[in-house]
Amino acid sequence: MIDIYRIRFPKERLREMTTEERSLFFLLGYAANQIAIFKKLTVFATNVTTGSDVRATVEGAQSQILVRHLVGVVAEGWELIDKRFLNKPIGKEYRASRLGPIGLAAIATLQKQFGSSNILNNVRNQYAFHHPYNSEIDTAFATASANPEFDNEWNWYLAKENINCFYFISDMVVVHGLLKAIGENDFVEAQKKMHQQLSLASDAIIKFAQAFFDALLAKYFSPEIIAEVVEKVSDAPVAFDVALPFYVEPPDESFLTPEGTLKPPGSDVSG
């Protein structure tokens, strides 16, 4: 059973905040939402089990694409904290007298991590939200083509529907480029290092956001803020029972665009 609580925020109280407080309040919530969604998607994508080599290959690549986007979201979360909070008047106020030990510890963790390691920033800058330069792709191609373990993997997997096409050769080259960005030559070690950094940073961002929310609520809303149970979810699936396959069957061709992609939800499927 999952209890869903609702907290109502009067607009007049939100207007009382400074511009910096209000922006950080909204944007930290936005960042936390993205982290939660991409974390769930990466778990769901790795829950897929199949006896098909082709499906296992494509669905494994799908999970790694989601991980890379989660890296980008987390790196952007740190950029938000670094540029909109640290060394700003709002940061000095909250660090001096409002943030509790959990929030301060989260900041220290993030500063240490991003100050000593560029793994997440490298992945974000080159492969998550940006495309790498030609020279980087050439290096990645040379690395991939020299790897005998991938001699049989220079493939596309195509279907009539564009939503079921996967250009695996592209992802394979990108993955080899990631090795350089992470600073590893071994795929297993690279994945382990990236996931460790990702878990540490995402947890610290969420802890900081919660600590900042607590401090902000205490400043502007306490003690009358009320959290009320508005729903009890009794039919939520267990997270590790949810699978996100790559291949999907549309109900019929009216749900596809002429290019073979799914029409947006709520669009006129017959048009």
C-alpha cells in the first residue's frame, strides 16, 4: 500500500519568496522528478529477460541509452546547485542557518565528487545531451573496429515500423567512445565506475533538494503546512516486476505516422 500525500501551496506565499528561492524551489523539484523517472525507467529496462540474442542485444543497448540520459539529468542537477545556490546570497543564508546536517553533507559530497571526477560531466557533455565531435567519433570507431569481441556486431536491426528500428552500429561506436570519457579500457569496469558515480551524485542531489525544501517550508509555511492523504495505491506493481521492452506492436496501423512512429497520445489516430 502506497499512501499519496498532498501539500497545497498558496500562491500568495509563493510570491513572498525571493526570485532566487522561488526559482530554485521549482527547478529542484523539476530535477528530482526527472531523476526519479529515469531511475525507474533504467530499472524497468533491465528487467527484460528473453532467449533471443537480437532482442537481448537491442534491449541491453536501450537500457544503456536510458542510463546515459540519467547521467545527463544528474549532471544538470549539479549545475543547478553549483550555479544557482553555491556562492550566491541564497546559498550563504541557507548554509549558515537554515540547512540541516543532511543538506550540508549532501553539498560536501557533490563538491568533492564533481571537483575530483569528470566522469559524469564528460558523459553529459559528449554523449547524453550533446553529440561528440567528429574526432571523438573517429577515435571511438577505431577502438570499436579493433575490438575482436564486436566483430559480429556491426549491424542494423530494422522493422517495417520505425519505432522498432535500432541502428545498433551507432550505439556500439558511442559505447566505445564512452570508455575514453570514463577513463577505462574495460567495459565492465567502465560501467561499474559510471554507475557508482551516478548513484552517489543522484542520491546527494535528492538529499540536498529535500533539505532545501524543508528549510524553505520552515521559513515561509511553518507551522501550519498540512500534508493530507489523498489516495492509497493498492495495485502498484513491484518495481522489479515491470519490464520495458524495446519492441512494441501498435494496435493497428492507424496509430502510426506515415514515417512509422507512434502518434502522440491524445492525437487523432485516424487522421
